[in-house]
Amino acid sequence: MALELRSAAFKQNELIPRQFSCQGLDVSPPLSWAGVPEKTQSIVLVCDDPDAPLGTWVHWLIYDIPSDITELSNGIPHQETLDSGAKQGINDFGNIGYGGPCPPSGKPHRYFFKLYCIDEKLELSSGLTKDELLKAIKGHIIAQAELIGKYKR
């Protein structure tokens, strides 16, 4: 079975509900996945917007997710380390945790939720940037999946 990432809040290429945006409650959406390879030691999730005016905008980095976890509930707290041991990085709003869609008025933007299965426990520190995180997981990705949601103001 191939790795699959989905959300109960929106389907592939559909609109992300307002509550998960800066115009709503600005809470993270529920996500779940299936098909994690047996050799997976940890899981990483990156959410970004390649349509942002200044270049790709990072909305969420969460990593060192234990391999036996298969979902993230909506409204993950904005804290560096979660009860599960997972850690969160700094988004492009300058905050730890999730920052929802907040595009300028106009065309819809695409939000890429990218899930990576990693072949070792990296024991990373919290507060990483996307570049630091991607450098740390390079060469350790054994499977990946993607879910794209859209949002327009």
C-alpha cells in the first residue's frame, strides 16, 4: 500500500475551510495517513504555499512524529514539543506551530501538506526552519505523500 495523506476537513485540491485560516480560528486541520513503511522510524510534515507573492511561504513544520502515530487532530497546540515527543519548527510568520492560509485577495493559493517517512529517529531540536529540516532529512526519506488544499480571500 502506498503512503496516503488525507484530511477529514477537505479533499485533494478542494478548498480548506475558513476555520483553518487566518480569517477563522487559525487552527491546524485534522490530518491522517496510512501505508507507512515498516522501516519508518519517524514522520515529518511540512505545509507551505508556493503561490505566495514573495516565494514559497512556510505555514507549518512538525517533525520527530513517532512512527506509530497515524493522525494529527485539528488544533495542534503552538508549543515546541508535543506530548508525543513530536517537535514543531518556525513558520514564516515567525511563530512555532501552524499558521493558516492568509493569502492576499485574488486568485486561490495552493497549500501543500507534505508527509515524509524517515528511516531513523533524528532527535532534532525544536524551532527548526524549513531549510534546516529538509537538510536534516535528506537521504533519510523512504516514502512521501502529499495533500493539496486551496484557499482564497
